[in-house]
Amino acid sequence: MFGENINPLRAIIVVALMVCVPGKCFGQARKPCFAFILRGDVAVACEGTTSQITHRGDIEGFAVSNERPTLAYTTSRITRRSATTAWSASTTTLIDLKSGTSRLAEGARDVVSTCGGLFAIGAWAAGVRTSAPHNPGVPDLITGDQLRFDAYTQFRCSSDCRTVIGTTNGGRDLYEGLTPTTKIASAENSQSTHRSLSHFNISPDGSRIVYEGSYSLCVFSAPGPAQCVKTDATDQPSVNDSGEVLFALGTSQECYYKTSYNFSPKPFPGATDENRDQCLAIGYWRPGLKSVETAEPLGRSPQWITPATAELLRSWSAHAAQVGGK
């Protein structure tokens, strides 16, 4: 691999230099990149550098498609108030990272990157999707193509859509298969208050499945069994083809919250004790590690992306800043 004339000692040194510090390269020769929400904006961590991509402060969710380079981010607005209740509406902005063009998807929320596209699972899980033939499936927000897995309450699939996982019985069990055939996990072993498996994901090539266990995160790869780590995770986890997992978790530090997705250790003007809660950080784990590492000290909703997509995000951000966009 190193060539016939390489000094063996030098070869060992080269291999050692390929192992990066925790939180940057995570023990791999390549340098994984990921996007996440930081202080109400989308940020990217790549090559040891963290870059702010949007400049809004009000983003509540996002997803990025590597296959069809697109950024989607969700914001909401109050549409009506009463003395005790406020009604809100969600809007997802979709940005083509190559052309820079954008469009809006009204009502879309809880957008995830899966099945080679971007899907608003919130609207679907809330009952917008009805039984056929009235609704043919769940639309990809990028292409408009419909995906349909009638047996599942929620679903994820590989980029080529050949490997499908999802929850059945109102989210009580996690299965794999175009029809539910291989049981991966039961909500009875989940930490969810309502015993519903809602935090799960699949790698782009379909070889790795991550799900929330009993105060733990577990990675399953056939033929199994799953490997788990104890942690109090929140938000959707993200897993890559190597089985590395990113997720949000609470820390011992206190933060001041403007919104659920915009928080910082530094109090904002007008902040009170009611705005204080534990900070959330980006955790990293892979099977074989004894404990969770910190990838970013502050943030939530992480997603693995490719270096090429990271560069497209940074290029779009720089251009948007020049023309006054957010």
C-alpha cells in the first residue's frame, strides 16, 4: 500500500498522522463534515473549522441533501393568539446550493434528509397523509416525487431506496424491509415517555441503523447484535456509512434560551431565570468507543454531510451575504 521503497518507520508515522483529534476527524483518515443548528442558525463543522451558514437566529429545523445538493430550513410564525393559546404556521425554505435559487414549502416541518431527498415527516406523521388513493404518498420536497410505505408510521431509507426502516403500530416498534419483516427494536426498550420510537435513522448506503434505546443510543448492522452506549440523547441522530453517530445531548453547563433552538451561555438582553436551562452539545460516538465524545460544545440537530456539500454550503453563504440574503 505504501510502495516498495517506503521506510517502514515512516509508514507507521504516516498512519499515525491520519488519526485526527476527537471531535475533528474522529479517528478516520478522511475528515467527516456535519451541519447542525447553532444559536438559531445552520452551521457547518468541517476540516477543524466551524462556519455559520445562515444569519437569521430563528431557524427551528433543517436538513441537507447530499445527493441533490439542497438546504432546507424551517421557521415558524404566530398566526393567531388567544388568552391561553397561540397558533403558528411553519414554512420551509429550500435552496438549490448549485444555482442559488430558492422556493418555499408552506406547512412543511420536521424535514429530514433520507431516501436521496428531503421529506417533511412532521406533516405526514401528523395525519396530512391519508390512505390511498386520496394521497399517493409522501412528496420529496426537492423533486415532488412520491414515496409510499403504507405499513410504516414513519420511515427512513437508504439513498437508493432499497433499504427501508420504519416504525409500526403508531411508532411502537422499529422494523426493516419494504414490508416490516426484520424487527430492529421495540419501544418498550426506549426511553420515550410515551413508549414510542421516534428517534432513529439509517446511513446513506443502508448498512447502519441508529435508534434510541433505554437512555442509550444503539447502532445496528446486520447480522447484529446492536451495539449501544449509555447517553441521554435528544433530537434525531445521524449515522454515516461507517457507523459513526452524531446527536444532541444535555451538558452540565447552563444556557439562556431565546427559543428552543437559539441558546447560549451568555444571557441575552431581558433574559431571566425562566430562560435558563442546561446547554445542549453535539455528541459523537461509534461502536468500539467506551463513551461519548463532544464534537461541538453547543448546538443541536446534527447531520453528517460530505465535504463537497460543506463547500457548497459555505459558497452559498458567502454569496448570500454579498447580496444581502440570510
